[in-house]
Amino acid sequence: MTHDGATAGVGAAPGGGAAPGVPRHVACVMDGNGRWAARRSLPRTAGHRAAETTVIDVIEAARSCGVRWLSLYAFSTENWNRPHAEVEFLMRLVRGVVRKHAPLLLARGVRCRFLGVTDERVPKELAQDFRDLTTLTEANRGMTLTVAFDHGGRRDIVEAARSLIRGGANADEVTERTFAAHLPYPDTPDVDLVIRTSGEQRISNFMLWQVAYAEWVFPQVLWPDFRAAHFLECLHTYQRRDRRFGGVPSQPNGAP
Ligand code: IPE
Ligand code: IPE
Ligand code: MG
């Protein structure tokens, strides 16, 4: 297991409160596909299909802005509660998207990973395609794209606890650092910015450990309408934030 110490950032104040630059790690809760379709009197599946363009746009935008880590929430452990036909559609759609865009991701130097994918209801062929893309792009050193699929933040935390116990850790050895090292992909740095589209303001069980000190933005735009320009706007909003990490405002009296 690789561990570059980045996960230790949760409690580590960078100090000084300097204006944030380009966020190292941006995570998106891709929300609003169903409403996008409903507004057009289309089935929800049409909204999911339209989301593909946004995904590619955001990957390209993040890369060109110099974002090093991009995480996309594609399917939650709670999304299994959706109607069977919608779940099945999503599984097929994601498989198609992964296969179609693998060459582009490889060419762009994007390292792809899939976070979750442990439920036996994930079709075997899809899980295989995820592994194939992971292997195909693992030597890439451009942006790291993490697709959270069949992901639940609580499940990751429980699994990390189990892994520590199985490894025989005693209570004194369990620190934020050792705990984080047992999460999946422990080299993933803390999330700096979360973008949740569609105006909903919830975490929905997304990367709970990693978002501990993230800044959040909630654009009203629905995910299928979200474009590079919206992404840039979110980055600008982030750059106007004063990240304090429990410290004091970076300007006297908190002046902007
Ligand atoms: C997000 O869009 C896609 C997934 C959760 C898979 P939704 O399908 O949640 O869209 P809304 O929230 O119903 O509009
Ligand atoms: C969160 O969106 C999950 C993904 C975007 C994959 P949901 O639409 O499923 O979340 P809730 O149900 O509104 O919390
Ligand atoms: Mg939703």
C-alpha cells in the first residue's frame, strides 16, 4: 500500500490562511440527472445519458486548470434502493462510457481508479472493465480520476476499522494517520473542494473521511447542464474562500 502522507492533512493546518490557489483535489456529487429529464418530459434514464458529456467536459476542464485529483460520485451504496430498471440502466451506461472513453483517458495521461465496487450486485463484466481501465492507466502521471461507484463513506470507514483490527492493532496505535492508511486508496489527499450540482445540499455518504475540511459549493445547475465554465466559476468561488482550518481569519477582523 502506498502512503505519501497526504491523508494526514485532516488535522494539519497549512497555517497562515493564504488565499487558496487551484484546489489539489476536487470532488463532484453529480446530481440532478432525473430532474433534468423530468423538465423535458423525458424518462430519468435520458438524464443519466446526458450526464456523459458533462463528465468528459469536467475531466478536461479540471486537467486544464491543473487540478491533480478529481473524484466523481457516480453511484452510492444507497442508490441500490432505486428501481431495478434504473439501476440496470446505470450499470450498462457506465460500462459503455468507460469502454468508449478509455483511449481518451489514456491519451490524456489520466490515472483512473474506482472507489467502492464491492457489492456482488455490480455486474462482473463492469467490475472487470473497471479493473482493466485501472490497469491500463496506472502508469499515468497526469490527473488522478477517482470514480466513486457503489461507494459509501461509512462503509469505507467501517472497513478501515475492520482492517486495523484484523491486523492486530492495539488501541494506542490507532491514530488519524494509521486509520487513514487503512482506507481504500490511502494516497488520496483530502478533498479541497466539493461541487454538488442541482442545488441539493447534502453529503449523501460521500468520501466522509476525505471531505472533513473541504470547501463546498452548491451550484443550482443540474449535472447534465454543468459545463467547463461552471466548473471554472466553482474554482473562482473556492479561491475567494478563507480556509481557516480552525485558525483565525487571514485578514485583520476577518475583512475580505
Ligand atoms: C444523479 O442524478 C445520478 C445518480 C445518483 C446516479 P439523480 O438521478 O440523483 O437526479 P435527481 O436528483 O433525481 O434529479
Ligand atoms: C448522491 O446523489 C449520489 C450520487 C450523485 C451518485 P443522490 O441523488 O443519490 O442523493 P440523495 O438521495 O439526494 O441524497
Ligand atoms: Mg439526486
